Amino acid sequence: MKQAVQEDKVDLARMMRLPIIDPSNSNEKRTEKEEKWLREAQTYEFMNIEEPGLMQTFSYGTAGNQMKFSFFHGGKYKVPRFIAKHVNSCSTPMWSWRPDGLGSMTKERVGTNSRFQMRELYE
């Protein structure tokens, strides 16, 4: 039992060293307070909205500092906020064919569908 707890602490420490990746604001610098808030570990419940009941595996990080995650639908995980934010931002685009006024149809992006959800649990 003690060994499993220690391994969790090692994994959590390794997660804390991962870089915070935000593709929408790649050049923006974070304040020290925001960085500290994003790195706080919280307990989350993972929900697979796209394929309920199935496990999802993904990698997060850069080429030199990367970690692989496997989340089960309905499972509870203690991860930093920036990982949960990344999982919540995963989406697939929705497309629609619309007339362009010249007699043909064009494909337009009309929105996105969320794939996953990380719900913060308050204990």
C-alpha cells in the first residue's frame, strides 16, 4: 500500500515538471500567480463524451519532456489544472455544406464538439 502511494507522488512530481502548453497563446507569458494556480493538483473525474465508457490514452508535453496518460470513463484522477484544461479543450470540428450564391456548395466550419470533460471534484 505504501509503495503505491509513493509511486503516485513520483508521478505527480513528474507531472508538475511538464511544460504548460497553450497553442492559442504560445507567445503570452504567464504571471507567477497564474503559473502557480495552473500547477496545483486537483482531483478530477474524467468523462469521455465522444465515446462514453471507453478509455482514452494521450501524450502531453514536448519531445524532451513528455508523459503518457490513460484515463478511464468515470475514473477519478489527481492531476494539475493545466492537464485538465488541455483535456477539456480537445474538440472535433463540425462542418456544414452551404450554398455560396454561385450555384455550388461550399464547406464551412460551424462549430466544435467537445470530446472529453474533466470535472473538478470538491471533497
